[in-house]
Amino acid sequence: MKLGYLLTAGGLAASGLMIASLAVVRQIVRTDAPRRERLRVLAVDNVSSSTDTVTLSLNEATRAPGHYAIWFDSGRGYAQLGGALAVDERASTVTREVVSSRGTRLRAGLSARWSGVVPSQAVDVGLPFTAVIIPTALGPAPAYRFDAPIDRPPTSTWAIHIHGQGASRAGPLRGVPVAHRAGLTSLVVSYRNDHEAPSSRDRKSMLGQTEWHDIDAALEYAVAHGAESIILVGWSMGAIIALQLTRSAQQRKRIAGLCLIAPVVDWRSTILAAGRRARVPAPVTRLALGALGSSLWRRATGLQESMRLSDLNWINNGRDLNVPTLVLHSSGDRSVPITLSQAFADAHTELVELVTLPPAPHTLEWNRSPHLWEDALSDWLHRLQLSRALSRSSE
């Protein structure tokens, strides 16, 4: 009898472990995470002050220096915010400048969502652009094309900007002005399951394992329109997509460099770190990692194919990295630990330059320190172009 009870208890424990692990898997691969508006707009002043202002509840994010935005009215309203003008610790409020807004009128009483997406649409960049379509294996994927400055000597180098998981083309727009000043044409792309490009049959994120195919098509587009060399600018998961392209793209020999922002360079370590941060029991996280790579679990996970996480580890298995790489990362990133970027740089000392920026949440390095971020990228682009020019002249 006691053995029977133990077996039953053990079976229930194993069943609970599997259910918990599948829940973790679904969080890892989901592409439709809810965007909750948890902030409260306490006051809006566009009469008595010389600049429009908004007062919000005070927290670590809303008090941070830099440039941010809020979405409100279920995403129908958007406001770009400048720095904090006043912080009231006793009332737990912060007042910030409203630089611009659109959609629903910003007013007190609304719920809002904090965001680092500044700007949020191509027109806000302030540069001429064209909406273009990239033909991919799954169908047409929209992209923004910002041509190189017409008052500069013509260049055949393009920058392709790749957003991260759960994001959109709006996120990488922060990097377009720097590329433009460097004389580059920019292509800001979408890819499968990001709610702009066509979806795969399972509508799940494959963490870069399959998404790179859509950016491969963007490289083909760039070459067909005059690009002779290409710099990939990858944000978060977009970084591992960029890395996969250096290994597998048809046009990989044209990739001249990578700029990786808050990059995922090893998914296994990133997921384990996220599990620890969320206080998920280690056995649950490890089982979830096993489920991602198991063909037996595919029906339960809903994935079309199993993941090869070892292929998505560019710290231990990235010996074929062969292009200069700039990494921009913050020590304040709690989603992707900067220690992984440091290990990546240590594994590729001849090619990888790591710039550690002031503490900021994941992918908000530009928002927190725009001048430092832009100066680092601008300087690296200048040195990369100079090095390539010297190399060509010596041939």
C-alpha cells in the first residue's frame, strides 16, 4: 500500500513538473504576449506650463533619465516623453515633458503602458523613406527603406535593422539616423510571426532558428538594389538572427559587420537566467529546455520542428564568426545578462568589441544614454569603413 501511495505521489509530481515545464515553453515561444497598461495618467498640463507635461505614478522606469514613450487607450494613443521635470517622492509621482502625441487625446485617468519605442513609426525619424516589400518564402514582408544621403558620396553599403522577439520594425528605428549620418542606406525589416510579416503555420517563435530565412530574403533584396556590402544591426533576438546569417545566408560573404544591441548570444543560458530571475524551479526550466529540443514533445509544445539550441549558442559554438562585431549592452539588463555578452566577447577577442553602457533595462540603452549609444555606433562604423577602404586600396 505504501509503495502504491509513493508511486501515485511520484506520478503526480512528475505530471506537475511536465505541466509546469510546458507552461514555461509556451511563454518562451509565444508571439502574442499581452501588453498591459498598468500605469496611471494622473494629470496632463498643456495650459499653465510652457511645455506640455504628463504626471504618472512613480516607479523605477518612469523616473529613469532619457527618452521614452507611453501607449494608452489600448494602444490607440501614443505620446513621446522627454526627461523628468519633477519627482515627488512623498506623492510617488513623476512629471515628464510630452514631446509629441497622436491618436487618442492624452488625459488624466487613462491607463498607460511604458515603452522604449521612440520613435514609433518611420515618419517620426525625420528622414525620407519608402515602404517596400520583401518577398519571403512565407509571403510578402513589409520593410522601411531609408536611402543614403543624396549630398554625400554614393556608397554601396547597406544597414539591415532586425528587431527582437515580441517587437516590431518600430524598435530598430532608433538606429537609423546613425546609419544615415554614416552614409548608409537602411532597410528596417519584419519577419515571420511579428504581426506584420506572414505567420508560420504554428505561429510560434523559433528563437532565430527559422526567422533568419526572412532576413536572408532581405539581404537578397538589398543586393538586387545595389548593396555590395551589408552591416546587420540586430536587437535582442535580432542579434542571434544576424549571427545565424553570417553562417547560413546566401549573401553571407557580403556581410561586412554586425552591431548587436542587448544581444541574445546563447538561448540556453538566457532561458536559465530568466528562470532563476522568475524563481522558476531549476528542474522545471531544464525540462522546458529539453522539451524545446525534443521531437516527442512537439505536439505538446505546438512547434513545427524541434529546436537545436546548441546551434543558437555563439559563445561555445560560434567559431565560424568571421566579421567585426560591435556589442552595445547595459549592466542593468535583467532579461539578457551582460555577462553573456562579456563571455561572447572573450570567445572572439579579435572580432568583438563590447561597449558597456550605463544601467538600463533590456534594449533601452539608447533611451537611457542616446549620445553615448550613438557615438559608440558612429565611431565603430567610421573605423569599419576606414578599415575596409584601406583594405581595398592595398589590393
